[in-house]
Amino acid sequence: MTEPVLKIFDIQRFSIHDGPGIRTTVFFNGCPLHCPWCSNPESQKGRTELMHFDRKCTHCGRCFQACPNGAISFSPETGPVIDRSKCRRCGSCARVCLSDAMRMTGKEVTVEEVMATVRRDRHYYEKSSGGITVSGGEPFLQSEGLAALLKAAREEGITTAVETTGNVSAESFRKGLGLVDTWLFDLKHADPEILKEVTGGNLSLIVENLKQALREKDSQVIVRVPVIPGFNFDEKSLTGIFRLTLASGGRQVDLLPYHVLGKSKYAQLGREYAQEGEKGLDKKELIPYAAIGQRMGLNIMISGKDPAVIGG
Ligand code: SF4
Ligand code: SF4
């Protein structure tokens, strides 16, 4: 049988926010949603993307000379300016750039190639109850490859976590059942119209898959809520998400305060940042909402570096 090829855009070792303990996080390319606050916008189109890092650029002009499609204009003052409508994502500019200021994201790898990186930190997983986390993008868009990777990790005694939007067919989702120790399951809004309009998500599909994950006997499900000003950062929206979690059988919720860490990537990809001007949230601002969830019977965490005190 041919080994599945995985389309990924990054592997991060020593992650501490993607599940229990110290983890290696593998980021799969491609996403069915288009959340305007996404901190991994390079994943959204599911293909290689050209990124330009202005701060690293020495204005040497090599990329301009190398582009076979006339997609780069150049002057020593402005440096390279990319016309994305002409770019064929061939990578010639990135290959000649000596400063790593032009970079193609996204690559194809085998399960074994990923595992070669993952097993390097086995010692840390054992000490911290960590393991591998598959994130994205949406891992279940590559459900065969995802299942093969999770099985390979399990066979080596490495625990598994998957971060998912849940916005995939039930059939694709089933390929991961029985292979995941910790589910990090995103639930962004409980109003199907708002969810659809802002992210393109299908709430009934998401809830159906959340219930599938929650029926798993030997795994933990953490419902993760990115809390976004202007979208769900209000009592009505968050209470709706808490209710939906409880109705689906969930008990554990992790609130993720909005941050702007991915903002610079939009400029590097030549895209507009839709949340321009919006400040990140302090986790203290979420405490009153967490307290509401606690009173409703949920176990609420607020992710972040500082401990949050959640009052009753
Ligand atoms: S990726 Fe290819 S087509 Fe696009 S700007 Fe670079 S050299 Fe030109
Ligand atoms: S080759 Fe690299 S450093 Fe030179 S102008 Fe292009 S992006 Fe900048």
C-alpha cells in the first residue's frame, strides 16, 4: 500500500499550549473555514504560498531577476513588490533569496518523515505526559493521512491530540475515532447563521462531530472557544456556546482570549487583516464569562500564561 502524503505547513517542537504536557505540533495545510482572526492564514488555501518578510529583505533584487512570470517589480528604495495575480507560486524567488526574506510555505511529507521529528522528543513526552498534536488548518481534510500518523504515534506509545474545527463530513471524522487521546474541539458560535456568515462553518455538522468525539470512551474532549471581540465576546454568545456544549454532553471548556500574534502573516501573504485595529484580550476580561460557565456546571479554563482566578 502506498504511504499517504501529508500536506503540512509547519512542525513545532516543545509546544505547551496544544494539549497536555510538552508536545510536538504538526500543522496540516487546508481549512474549510475562513475565520477572519485566524492566526495561521497560510493554512487556509491548502496549497503552497509565497510569503515576503520585509524586515529580513536587503533589497538586493535577486528575486526580481529570478521571477519567470514578471510577478515582481523592484526598486532599491521599495524593495520587491509582488503582483499576486501574476504569481504562479513556482518558488524561484525563494530559491535565490539569500536572506530568507522570500519563503514558500507548505510542503509534502511522509508519515515516517513526520515521525522522525516527533520521536526526537519522546523523553520530554514521558516526563510531562505530552505527545503529538495534529493541528491546522483542519487535520480531517486529510483524514487518511491523519489516521496513518495517529496510528504510527500510538504504535510507538506516543499519546495523541487533535485540534479540529469539526467542520468536516461525519465519514471523514470517523477515521480518527479510537486514535485520539485528547480532542481540542473548536466551538466558535452557537448561532448557525452568524457562524456561517463569519467563518463559513456549518454548525449542525460541527455538533454532530462533537458528539461523536464525546462518545469516545478513552479520550478527553476539551471544547475550545476562541473569544473574539465583535463576534462572540458577549454574554449571550458565550452562554449559547456553554449551553450547546452541555447539550452535546461536553463538560470541559477552554476559553482562548483573542490575540494578534498572527497579524503580521497577513502582510507577508499580501492580504488584508480583517481585525485591523482590534486589540488582544487580557485573560482577566474573560473571568466573568468563565464564572457563568462554571455556574452552569462546566469546568472552564482560560488559556494563557498567567493563572486566572475564576470566581463563582
Ligand atoms: S513564486 Fe515564482 S511566480 Fe511567484 S513571485 Fe516568486 S518567482 Fe515569481
Ligand atoms: S532576494 Fe530576498 S533579500 Fe533580495 S530583494 Fe528579494 S526578498 Fe529581498
